[in-house]
Amino acid sequence: MISNVYLLFDIKLNNIIIISTMEKNKEAGNDKYGNGRLKLAVFLRDKILPLIKNTNFIENGTLLGAWRNKKFINHDDDFDFGILIDDMTEIKVIFDIIKNNIGKCYHCRLIENYSHKIEVYDPAFGKFTLRGKGYYNSDFHYITVDLQFYLKQDNIYKCLYYRYPQKKIEKNIIIPTQKIELESELFNSPNNIEKFLKINYGCLDKNVKYCEKTGMYFPKRDF
């Protein structure tokens, strides 16, 4: 469901861009499942990610909440890690390490349609269908940690997420990683958090509109 729709005419692309308030599944927010997601993320941070030599850091809505006030964003529906890779063959190697060490309480699966990522999840809390074009009616577990891959190309990393134009981020914006607090826990973060977030989101204000075509946010005052 899309509410408060605005239309912009993009002169460069000669087409209409839909601007709307992005509506997430109201039953899947961190206000309800945040504790379970944090528990899973801390388990991965302490027990699984040290087995993987690739650089990792929190990203997307998880990073945005930490950057704003060290808290989850209530309506966010997962926990996000980024993983840097030099070659696509590393994905299966990382997946096998996780699968072989994750134990019985959690499950994992490799996603290769709308994104190249690994979902680590707790099946006990159920799942829902992801909304929006380009998800291919994929299901998603309420307690999920996403491990999103970033592929190195020369001096940049390209995010392997395909629903929108792929984000390309300069190496020095991501590494060396720093530390950031989230819900009283410390996680790795990109080197330049604000630049990283602006590349991924556009406007970082809370009072924004969402562009369905680009996956970016714009200030409401622009409309």
C-alpha cells in the first residue's frame, strides 16, 4: 500500500517519478521484534563473523538509527550488516561457514534474485511477504539479520542489491571501519557514516518523502 503519492517529471529521463511515503509492514517493526533481532546480531558478531575474514559493518536502517540516537528505528523490519567481497565466489564460501556453525536455533539461506545476500533468521517467530515491486513475492522472517554483499571494483564497492540503481561507494568511505553504539552494543560502522548514509538514502531528515523509482529520500519541502 502506497499513501500520499506525489509525481515528479524527470526531464533527464523524460518520465514520471513516483514520490511517496514508504509504508513498511506495521507488524514487523523493531518496536515488536527489535530484542530478538539484536540478540541474533550479537550472536553473529561474537560467534560467526569472526570466522569470516571479510570486513563487516552495520548498514541501512540499522546504521541510520545508530547514527541518529544509538537506537533502533521503530518501524524498521530487520537488522542489516554489510559484507565486503573481492569476488562473487566468496559468497558461497561465507554461506557455508555460517551454515556449518550457526547451530540449531537459527537458520540461514542464500538470496540471489532481488539481492545477493544471506538471511540469517529465527523461524520460530514466523514470516511475512515483502511488499513492493521487485521483491518477486519473496517471504521474509520477522527475526532476520541481513548480510548484504558489496563487491569490490577497482577503488569502489558496489552494493549487490538490484531493486534500484546499484549504489557505488568509494573504498575510503567504508574502510577502515569505526565503532558505533546501538542499543548499548558496539558494532562496526563505515569509516564515514554520514557520507555512506547519504549515498544510500539521500536526505537523512526524519520528515521526508520516498522515491519509488530510485529508492532515495527527499525533503518534504521540495514538493
